[in-house]
Amino acid sequence: MYPFLDSENGCLLNGMSHTTGIRQAQKLKTRQALLDAALELLEHQSLSSLGLREVTRAVGVTPTAFYRHFDGTAALGVALVEETLGSLHGMIGAILADTGDSEERLDRSVDLITRHVTEQPAHFRFIAREQHGGVGQVRAAIAAQLRGFALEVAQVLGAEPESAGWDREDLLMLGGLYVDHMVLTASALLEAGPEGEQEVVRVARRRLRLVTLGRAHWLDRP
Amino acid sequence: MYPFLDSENGCLLNGMSHTTGIRQAQKLKTRQALLDAALELLEHQSLSSLGLREVTRAVGVTPTAFYRHFDGTAALGVALVEETLGSLHGMIGAILADTGDSEERLDRSVDLITRHVTEQPAHFRFIAREQHGGVGQVRAAIAAQLRGFALEVAQVLGAEPESAGWDREDLLMLGGLYVDHMVLTASALLEAGPEGEQEVVRVARRRLRLVTLGRAHWLDRP
DNA sequence: GAAGTCAGTGAACAGTCGTACTCTCAAAGC
DNA sequence: GCTTTGAGAGTACGACTGTTCACTGACTTC
């Protein structure tokens, strides 16, 4: 009945106490399998061409079972957005909390993005691809998440002494600029592949340096 | 035989001299009709989900006729890229050639982009959507065109007195930065719609101002 | 331990898809 | 004026799509 489930997982589930519920755990597992399969299939196509049956076939489940978890492929896309970007919200602080030298922090930011992209390329590819993709609901979900990131960045930057005298709107502009360049860098890394990675990293660093320079002189004159 | 062709065009074609060839003109007209129909259909979906039959149906042509013009939807996408961005190469100069006050030039640049996007939204939407889309050939075609734009911008900027002492690599970085933000602004304008246009324009101006500020202080210290 | 819930099955539905044929007939070339 | 060319028509093919329905049977609940 659960063809993608091996005995190991079955034992693991049996080990759980009665509080969780075997049934619910199974359902979540199938749901996750659908998400994983979809993410893999989306490596070479975009969401608007992803077939419902295509996903269920990859998981080993009947097409009908899909509807137990999502209304359609668009809903699956929204879920993928939350899975990908929802877990990244803490990372912003980790990058920017480092109050060391500006140049060093800049390099470390780019390195951290590079590492995340190379570790889970499919997730970032999905975001880059569907950010301007054909499914409106997914675009909206990504935009909402990225707006949240921009706000976080703006808050962190606003607390720094370099941002004295900045109004809220300019800080949001700067935060959005950083976030957009994160996504742009991630996409460029995916497109370049391992051999072109260093070149992308170098350019990304220079871009960030230029933006940081602009930030330092933002209030030079009225 | 050419159901989308009205008599007016027929007369127009008859008026052409024998050099052109009625037949070739008709073929080009069908080809253009396919491109236009595809562009319209791509407003609510991405290229990887665009059906060959879907396009021919919109034009009023047999699916078989499609192959007389393109190998498949991917080739049509590449043609769309060249149609959209190929005609824009002169615009770069028109934007940046204005050697007036920096602030004024900046505003005029954003206004020019805004005007172009509102005048032909489908073209820009297509580029923004397929820049990171699911069809590799189209991604490559867009990337090549944008690289060309970045090079043009870099050349124009390099000729200005503000760029004294800049090496070629930094100029390319700056050119790419400008181009990427053009695309980003275009996409934001499309997403915001007419009511949100002014807000997008304001943020885009600030971003450009910050980048220009960073440019002015790029060589301040080694 | 009996009754109920519900994740997943299997069959069937009416469409759509890309592509391969042959055929037509107006324009092009001599 | 004849032949050649080629853009598009028409038909057919097998494969795939999203969605529906009644169903099974392992888990849950009382």
C-alpha cells in the first residue's frame, strides 16, 4: 500500500508513541515524497508544465492520491516555496550578525550562499525559476517570502551604526537590493556550474562591495 | 489558405516589386503570426508548458505548418528572444548617451524603461520569465543577449570621465549590475501593475542612485 | 472488539499533445 | 506554358493529461 516505504521506516514509525499517530505520519511521509519528487522533476522544467501524474509516477502512487495532499500542482508549488524559504529565515541573521570587518563579512556572505546553493541546488533553482514563472500563486508566495527577507535584512542593517540617519524606506530599499542579489547570485551559480563558480563568486563580491560603498556615502549630501 | 490574412495585406503584398517574392513574404507573415500568438499565450504560462498546437490554433493554422518555421517550441522561444532583445540594442546608447546631470539622467533611464515596459509588456514579461526558465536553449539565448547589453553599457560607461582608472573587469561588473537591475525593474513593474507603478519607479531610482554612489567612490581606497 | 475514518487503489472519462504521413495548389523558375 | 517547389491542409497515430467515481483495508476511536 505504501510502495515507496521500506521496512526500516516502518519499524521507525512503530517505535513512535501513540501520540503521533501512524496514519498521520504515513500521510506526511507521502506528502514529503511528493514534494521531493516534484523538486527533482522541476530541475529541467518549470512548474506550469509539471504534470500531476508525472509526480505521482515518480513517487509510486496513484494520481488520485495526489489530491489527498494538494489541490493541484499550484498548491504543491506554494508548499515547495514554504519548504525552501521558510527554513532559511534564520540564516539572514547568521550572515549579517557577524560584525567584523566589512570586507571579510562580505566575502563570508557570498561563501555562505555558495555553500547553500551547492548543497541543495534544486531548492534554489526552483525559487529562481518560479520567482518570475508562470504560476501566479507561486510567484506571490515567493514574493511574500522575499519581502520578509528584505525586511529582516533591513532590520539588522538598521541596528548598525553605519545606518544612522537612514529612514525606514531607504533601509527597505537596501534590504531588497541585498536579497535580490542573493537570488541573482544563486541563479548565476547554478547556471555556471562547478567550473564557473569562482568567476561568479568574484563578480558577486565586487557587486556587494560596490553596493556597500554606495551605502557608506548614501547620506553624503542632501 | 491564409485565414489570418485580410485583403488589405494582400494588396500591400501585391504592391511589392518582384524582388521580394510573394511566397517568402507570406511565409514571413505566418512566422510573425506564430511569434505574436506565442507571446500572447506566454503571458499566463511559461515556455516549457506552451503547446505547439496551442500556438497554431491561436493563429488559425494547421499544427503541421508549424514545422515549416520552427523545429519546436524551444526554437520559437529562441526566435522570440532575438525579436525582443535584438531590437533593443540601440536603446542602451539612447539611455546612457545623455551626458547631463547624473540625477536627471538616472530618472530618465528609469522612465524610459517604464515606458517601454508599459508599451510592450508581453515582450518584457517573456524575457523576465524565461531568463531563469525551464528551457535551456532559451536561457542561453537570453544570457547571451544580456551579456551583450552589459558589454555595451560597460563600453559607454568606460568612455566617461567618471570611469578613469577602472579596469575592464570592473566595468563589466558595473554594466552587468545595471542590466540586471533593468530586468528586475521591468519584472517588478509588470508584477505591480499600473497602480503600483510609481512605487516601483521610486525604489528603482533609489537603487540606481545607490549604485551610482558606489561607482563614484569605487577607487577611493586601494 | 465493533464501528468509523480516510490514505491510497484501480478503472474510466473526455481531452490534448507531438509527430508522421499524403495531398493540394498557388507561386517561382525556366 | 511547362515543370518544379514548398507552405499549408487534412488525417491518423499512440501516448499522455487532469479529474471523477466507487472501492479496499489498515489504522483510529470509543
